[in-house]
Amino acid sequence: MPGQDLFANFARMRREMDQMMGNTWGRSTYVSRRTTGFSPSVDVYYCGDPQRAVVKVDLAGVDLDDIGIEVSGRRLAIIGERPVQETEGRVYQQVEIPSGPFRRIVELQVEVDADRAKATYEDGILRIELPLRDPAETTRQVPIGRE
């Protein structure tokens, strides 16, 4: 199957498996999501001059004050919470917008300079730019002493 993206339907298949397994164990996906939170969708790409990693996170409905970002080595963590919507007096037919706490870990393929990272938040999309670390900065010669 040349030209076909083998992972194009992976997210759909994962949702369907989650729904199937949730129903198998006698609880709905809605209840499961409310008690355990969710994992927001991300796009990760590398571009620019100077080179940088860009991570875009779909956080529609999340207040900027409820978002935290941590960088440790090649690991980026996005932490926060989407408020639970008011349900009083409503009978839902379908619930697909997850709410509750989230913690999304992104493993980057390169070393980044966390001190020069920048983040912006617009229209529900968090955009994090992480300049790549110069390999010369991560390599250190260790002198050998005589005893």
C-alpha cells in the first residue's frame, strides 16, 4: 500500500477500543474520562533557522491559568485541567469532549534548550517552541588528572 499512512486511523481505533473495553467492564467512557482525566492531542515538528522543536497542543476550553509546562532533558510535560461542564438538568445523547485533569508527556527526539523555550496560547491551541541545543553545549571534555 504505497503512499498510505498506516497510522492515519490509529486514534479512531484507539477510541473505539476504549469504548469497547469500557462497555465490556460495565462502565461508560464518560464515567471513565471524568474520573481519570484525559490526554490532549498534540502535533510535534521540527523547523526553522535556527532549528527548533514546535509542539502544538489542543486545549480548547482550558483557561491559561490552569496550564503548566515542564521541560526535563528530552521530555516535555503539559499539565492542567479542563473544567467539568455543568450537567444539572441536562440529558446527554453524546459526550465526546473530555474534561478533568490532564498530563501529557511528549518525548522529543533531540536535546532542547529549556531556558530559551517560549509558549503562546491562542484560540485553544498551546504552541511551545523549544530551540534545539547546540551539540557543542552538551558535550564536555573531562580532563584526566594524575595522582
